[in-house]
Amino acid sequence: MAKDWMIYGANGYTGKLVAKHAKARGHNPVIAGRNQKKIEKLALELQLDYMVFDLDDVNIVAEAIADMSLVYLAAGPFLHTSETVIKACLATNTHYLDITGEIDVFEKAFTYDEVARKNGIALIPGVGFDVVPTDCLAKHVADKLPSATHLEIGIASLTRASAGTAKTAVEWAGVGGKIRRDGILQPHPIGFDTKELRFMHGYEETMAIPWGDLATAYRTTGIPNITTYMAVPKAAITMAGMGSGIGQTLLSNGVVKSVVKQLIGAVVKGPNETHRKTSRSYLYAKVTDDQKHMAEAWLDTLEAYQFTVEASVLAVEQTLERQLAGALSPALAFGKDFVLDIGGTRRLDALDVGEWESRIGTV
């Protein structure tokens, strides 16, 4: 008989949505977290079993998840939560999934590939909007041009951030930007590398950001030069360029970082249901090689949090159904077409100019 699976961080914004969606699809995951009052309330609402424990000690976590077939981690920033859970999963032969977008978390998870394969379990970080659609799109364009040496990824998903996402942004803001060059992650100032990209809905001004694909797309495609761009208002780009050094210095201070996170927890609530159901996300990927050959593709999909909810539960289902092992990116685990299993997602290898121009007029 299959063991249960667990959602840790189920009382958070995304974790709660995933728990509700899992229940609606006929699952009965055990929900868990640190906050007993919130976990008990959600467990009563969804009629699910629950556990309350923190992530400070690997042995305590291992004992708590010993009867689980899979742990889905929704509690971030994952820089502070993931490794303890990964070690506990390795000790108990339990599959591990999370929704991180943090480069360092991906890089650390991939170092456990050999032991995960030996134990016959899968470690699959980033099974939400960070980074399923971008990873799948990167694999798709890379397969069209096996000689590719450069990859650019663009993201246009102007949704409201949840508290967890905002706190994670504070973490990487204190470190600064990154790009990958010649296979090596390198520092890259935020706000100075900008580019106008064409998405399905029109042109957007973008700037380079340290998105998780700098880790995952490199592992998925082997392409050594990767830059990830996100659409942001021009005013934000200007402010980022002016304040990147000051902001990075301030947010590298532990006390300042803690205060900012407390403020975020008090005021940031995330998008409402109407926004999640009606907004869209647009992605673009292009690869080039040394002979200037090029391949590109576009993706139109759900609002970022709604995508995360649906992709997460589907990833859990496929992980439990398949015999996956090792530390894997989403596209390596589930294939480049996994993103197309999310209802309402469309991928194009070329844009029809007439249709594209008509879409711009209606957006």
C-alpha cells in the first residue's frame, strides 16, 4: 500500500492553495507546518490529517516524514528550509519536491544527485512557476538547435507577490544579480542589462534577473551561457540601476533583512482568486550558436500562482506514478511537454504577424 504524502508549509499562501487543489483532485495529503493554530484550522477545513514540527533538526524532520512517500515543501525562503528536508528525505527514502526559484537552492539540491539515485528517490526542486514553464521552454528550443551555446529566457508575468515570494526576493536582493557564462555563475548588476523582448501579447521592456533557470536550464540543456530576463516597468528598471548597490548593501545586513521580512509578512497577501483565474503569464526563449543559427519559441499560460498550484499537484502525481530517481530539473523529470499538460497553456514556434498584431490591440 502506498504511503501518504505531505505538504509542508500548508498554512502559507501557496501551500494552502496546493492543499485545496490536491483535495479537489481526490488526494488526502498530510498537511504540516510550524504554526499549530493555522495548521489545525486548515486541517479541519479540508478534513486532512496534520502534523506540527519545525525544520531545525534533520532527525526530527526524518522522524516526522518516516511514513511519507513524498514531501512537497512550500515553506520558504528555501535557502533556510530545503537542505534540512532534503537530508531527511534521503535518510527515509522519501521523494522531495519544492517550489523554489532560488539559484543556490537548486545548485545545492543537484549535489545530492548521486545519493538520491542510489536511494531510488527523486529530488525535484522548482515544480511551480519557478521554474516549470521556463525549464520546459528552454529544453524545447535547445532540442531544436543542439549546437546552441547561448540561451535567453524572458518572463512577463506581472502578478502580485505572496509574502513568501517577497521574502525570497529580499534574500537574493541582498546578494545581487547573476548570469551564467562559460558554464560558471557570475555576478551581474541588477538594472543595467535591459532588453526589449517580444512576447505573445506584445513587446515588453525587460531586465536581467537571477531566475532559477541559471541553475536548472544549464542542467537541463547543457548550454553554458544563460541570461534570464523579466518584464518590469521602465521606472523600476531605472530605480534598480540607481539603487542596486545601496539596496544590496542594506539587504545584506541581517538586521535590516529581518525587519523588511517582518513588514512583508504583515502587509503582503498575494493575488486574490479573480486575479489568479483571469491573469496570464507569457514566456519567451531563444537559443543561438557560434554560427549565428537561432531557434526560438513562445509560451502563453496561467497566472503564476495558479500555474504553480496546478503544476505542483500534477508533478506530485507523476512522481508517485513513475520510478524517478536523482536530483532532477522539472523538464528532465517530466519532459519538455509537461508544461502543456497544464490546461490553457499554448506553445508556439513562430508568431503569425497578423494574429500577433491583433492580439496587441486587444491586450
